[in-house]
Amino acid sequence: MSWLKSMMEKEPPEPEHPIGTVVIGTPVGDPHKAPKEMVRKSLKAAGFKVIDIGSKAAAADFAKKAKAENADIIALSCSTTPGKNNLPQVMAAIESEGLKGKVAIMTGGIGVEKEDANELGIMYGTTREEAVALAKKAMEAKK
């Protein structure tokens, strides 16, 4: 029921002085919006500018939007195996846009495990609180 409570939370205000910019979405194959929304709201409440590209987003959309917005972080919500299976395509798109090593990448959700993230060399969290902590850690590493 905590997911329902979090979905009913009010939209956090836009941060006046964002601590970083995050592009968030679910990759192709994953239609689930609720987990992404929980993380999006938590990141926004923590002071991040969050750009939501929606669910079932193409790999290139993550990379292009991150480049256009000069994003610090790309967050990939994966609640299904088909979504997880598209993570390598997202990583390839990020590399082709010249963002590898310049943008932190994080993932989480019931469809992805820590081992999957480790294979791809990206950060992994299981809760929205961990997502905020990872995003803050990524910003500290950029300093």
C-alpha cells in the first residue's frame, strides 16, 4: 500500500536551485508508470530537476534528451524483463551520443537485479530512497 500512498502524494514544487538534472523513464518493453513516478517525485522533492520521458521510451530518447538538457543522470525504471532486456540498447545509445562517462546512469525496479546493473556498469537501487541517495552520490562524484 505504500506505493498507493506515494502515488497520492502531491507533486513536489520545482526546485529553485536544482542540485542536478535527471532524465527518467522506462525503456521500451516496460509500460509501468507507478514505480517511475515514485522515484521521479522523490528526486524532485530532494532538489533535482527531473525530466520525465515517459514509459516505453526508445533507447535513443534517453540519450538525446540527456544530451539536449545537459543532464547529470539518466534513471531507468525497469519493472519487467522486456524493459531490462533493452538496457544494453540504452547504454549503446548513450555511448553513441558521447555521454559515456559524462552522465551517471542508475536503474532499479522489480524487473532488474544488482547483477544486471553490475554487468552494465551502472548504479542500482531498490527503493526510491536509494534512488535519491545514488543521485546525490553521483553529484558528489562530479565535484
